[in-house]
Amino acid sequence: MDGSGRWCGMPAWLFTVALMAFTVHIAQGEDPDTTPPNVTCTDVTTRPFLPNSFLGLNAGVEYTYEDSNPDPSGVTYNVTKGPSGDLFPPGPAPVTMYAVDIFDNEATCLFYVENTLTELPVNCPDLNRTVATDMGLPTYSYTPSIEASDVTKSTSGYRYHGGAVSVDPTTAIGSKLDVGTHLDTVLISDEVLSKTCIGYIVVQDTTPPNVTCTDVTTRPFLPNSFLGLGVGISYTYEDSNPDPSGITYNVTKGPGGDLFPPGRTPVTMYAVDIFNNRATCLFYVENTLTELPVNCPDLNRTVATDMGLPTYSYTPSIEASDVTKSTSGYRYHGGAVSVDPTMAIGSKLDVGTHLDTVLISDEVLSKTCIGYIVVQDTTPPNVTCTDVTTRPFLPNSFLGLGVGISYTYEDSNPDPSGITYNVTKGPGGDLFPPGRTPVTMYAVDIFNNRATCLFYVENTLTELPVNCPDLNRTVATDMGLPTYSYTLSIEASDVTKSTSGYRYHGGAVSVDPTTAIGSKLDVGTHLDTVLISDEVLSKTCIGYIVVQDIEKPSVTCPADITESSTNVIQYSANVSDNVGASVTYSPEPGSIFNPGVTTVSVVARDQAGLNDTCSFVVQVTTKLAVSVVVPCAVVLLVVFVIGFSVYYVKKSKERRKMKVSRTDGKQSSSTKTSDV
């Protein structure tokens, strides 16, 4: 204890109270739970649907658990439970159950899990079968009819011991079986259980069938395809065992099968019974066609003389793709047809009527078709056109002229496809810049007589039709700096069209600010001008940038001051700010301080009104007699300890409130002392 009534920097009475509180807390401590749970368990049998799996015990039915602190995660076992857990063989298997409470006290219980199976729970596959004697032999060589993959479980939840089953016939593979019925016994097993399955093998004879066949003609709707013989009509089949797959041929039958040319084609029929006994029969298939079964295309046509010439240069009017079949089921030999006119391509035909003969053929058959060509005059149409202005909703697109309004067309033969232009019209066509653009209109009559007309399309736009984005914004100065480094607040993707049908020249717009990126802007309001443009037009948009200072100043107080030689105290604090700040003290430096402890408050404030504060202590010391200070402190300590101890035992909550109140009282007393 020093002359100020402190013990090792702590008031003596406060140290004593803390020691007493620690002693009472230790006296009231309790030991943790060390009693293990009380558990019981009973033997169980595996479930019928999971006969070699253990699903766990049911609480309150197959086991009990008693403890003041329950097991937080449930009981566990020395085996893995569930449909994918440990496999349990037939008979009882010992299992240990573990129960651990929240204080790690463990109890165990031994019980038995019984698997009551005595036979492998599988379904016997169908082993009954009828077989033929081996080719040319009076016997059948035995082979198993099933494999392990053919075995299915009668209880789906059963899991094979060893992971799979084996299939073992009692009859040796290759054993010779005579015609007749034979017992077939198979043992199906895993590593623990097995099941015997039986069936019967019937061995039958190998006599080939007796067949006859007659010649046939192809059907009219499939004239070069063979559809097969009709049983009892164009072929007969006699055998004690029926043909399992029907008769077959040395050709492919059906609409997608072999092609049969005109005339008679030899075909061999095959008949094989269920014992693979084979018989054959030869017959002929006749195709009676003499002409290619196609429809003659319309070869009649009217043509115009060639441009500037008195004749027409002959070209065929049809191609192979224009030919259609008169019998849809006919298939072209070679896969396609050729079209060959008898008139040489390029022959000069005068105005008038001319015979047009065309030979249509595949690789086997052909057909001759005729028509007439009428050659007509070559007078071009008479057209006029006027200048137009683009529509407001599609200001840089040309939608075409209106007949009878912005153009006229006169000709004895109408324009078959309408007028055309040297530009692409429509919303997805050519782009028209501001001003007048020359366009040529074309009109061609049905004889390919051409007329043109020049007109102008005017785009009246003078400014890019876009909406100015909002450029007004408030920003903060850069961290630690008195200025803001300029950045652009919008991108091209922020620009929207004021006329939705306008299409940007070049496909997109660019956004260019007049203020250089990175320019330093002081606190205040600045004009922000941005030029939005495509490759032809532009628009100037403006806004205002308000630069604000949101970085508050930083003030650091000096260390606490203790002075015994004077009561006029000088001091200063360190202040920093990105823009600049003023500092105020309370009390001001150079003030006269009364003996005792005084708190000095410091406030730094910048131009934006942001501030930071700190404080430190100034202590002016005076020499006080130890004999006066010590007795007062001792008396206060004894009184406080007695009162505090009584209330600590009764009410811990009131003790905390009393401690806070007492502490506040001491601080108030100190403040009053420093003001004297």
C-alpha cells in the first residue's frame, strides 16, 4: 500500500472483496455426473423382408435406457446395422449394445440376433425345355439352360453371402441324352445357403420338314418388290414340329428388300423346323412391268424471248425432283431417275409453239413425256416512282414503295413476284444514314422483261434517338485524398433507344465522357458531359457530380500527464484529415488545473462537419499526510466489506447492482474533488 490508499495499483478494499467473492464461488461448486446409464436388452429375430440384416433394437420394446442425462445420439452396436450393414448367417449371432450419456459414462448389453433361414431364398428358374437331337446324331449333348444372372430372389431384401450365387447342375455338361424326357436338377447356392431346383428336358427328333412352292407375280402396288409366299396358297409346309420363325428366302423380301427387274427371277425358299432341320424349294418371281411407272410432269409452258433477242434459248423445264411415281410402291433401279430432253439445250426457238419431248428413265425402265413451249414477246413494263421519307418508328429502315401511291406499274403481262430494289428493305434490311439515299427499283414481267426507276429515300434524323441515362450522382473523395478521381458512371449497355425501331449504325453505341478518366475533382458540384454515338449519329447528355467528404478526421491524444511543480499545463494532440480539420480542447492548453485528476477532452472537426474525439488525464499532485489518508481508507474498507458480505449471501443480483452503484458513487466523488 502506498500513501494514496492503493495496494499494488488497486484500492485495498476492492482487492479484499474480489478475494472473498472467489472463495464463496469455489465453496458452492458441484461435481459432474459419473453414474453410467441403466440399460436392458432382449434377443431379436431378423425381419422377414431383410432376413440376414439387423435393423437395430426398438426403444421401450427390445431395450430400455434409464439415466438422468440421456444419450444425445442414441444407442450403438459393435456391428453395422441396416440394409447395407453386416451380414448375419443362419442361427443366433451375439451383438453388444453401447449406451453413453452426455458425461461419457458407458453401459453395455449383450443380446442375440437370430436369422431363421434354412434355405437360400431364391425363385427356381424354369428348367423345363424341349430340345432337338444334335445335327446328324440320335442324341442331345447336355448344356445348362440357366446362369447365375437368371436367378432372382424370393425375398428382395436378402443379400448373398459372398456377393453372388453359383449354379451347378447335377448332370455333367456334354452328357448324351436320348430322345425322351430327362430330369434336370440344379443346385443354386451362395457361401452359406443353397436351394435345389428341378425341371425336365424333352429331347425331340431331327426329321426335316416337307415343303412345296409355286411361281408368283409381284403385286401391282409393289411391282418390283417380293412380299413372300402365302402359306397354303403358293407354298406348303409339313412337319411334326412347326417352323418357329416362318420360311425364309435367299433374297430380302418386303418394300425395303431386293429389287426385282422386269421378267422372271429365280428364288430359293428355306424351311427350318424347331430342331433346325432344313428343307429348300426353288420358284420364280415375275415382274410384268414394261414402262417406268411415273407421272409425266406438265411440260406445257409459255416463255419470253431472251433479253434483246428475237428468240428463246431452250432449257429443260423440269428436273428429276419434279418426277412423281404413278405407283408409289415402285422403287427406282439405281435409286433415282434421269430427265433427258430430245431438244438440245440452248436451241433457239422463235416466237410460237414448239413440241417438247423428254425421256424419264432409271437403270432398267423408261417413259417418254411430251408438252408444248409457247414463246412470247419481250416488251418491258412501264414504271414510275417518287421519293419517300423513312417511317418515324423505323427511321433508318426502308419498308418499300406503295403501289399506286409511290410507284406505278404498266404492262400487258403482270409482274409475277412484285417489284424489287437494289437494297434490302424491311426492319432487318439495309441501314439508311441521315439525308437522301438513291435507290433503284426493278420491275420484271413474266417474260423477264425488265424496267428500272431511280428514287431517293430520306432519313430526317439529326440526332441519335436515345434516352439520356441519369448522370447525376453523389460521390465521396478518394480514401485519404481531398479529391475524387473521375470515373464514368454508365456503359453502352445502360443506353436505351427513344425510338425502338432505330438500328445502330455499326451495331452498337459508344459512350465517351468529356472529362478525362482519372481527373481530380475537388469537393463541390461538377458538370458531367457524355457523348453517346454510333458510327453516324450522336447525342450529348449532361449531369452533375457532387463530390462530398465522408472521411472523418483522426485525432490522437498525448499520454496522461502528472505534474507536481506547476498547475499551468501545456499539451497538444496530433490531428490528420484528407481535407483539413480544426481542433478544440476542454480545458484549453495553458489552463490552470486544480490539484487532483482532471480529464481533458479533444475534438477534431473537418469542413464537412465530421469529427473525432479523444481524452487524457492531467493529475496535479499535492503532498497529503499519510496518517490522515490511511485511517480513512481503512474505516471505509471495513464498513463496505461487512455490508457487501451480508448481501452477497442473500441476493447475488442485488450484490451486482450494489457494486455498480458503489462504483458510480466513487466516480462522482472523484469528479467533485477535481473541481475544487
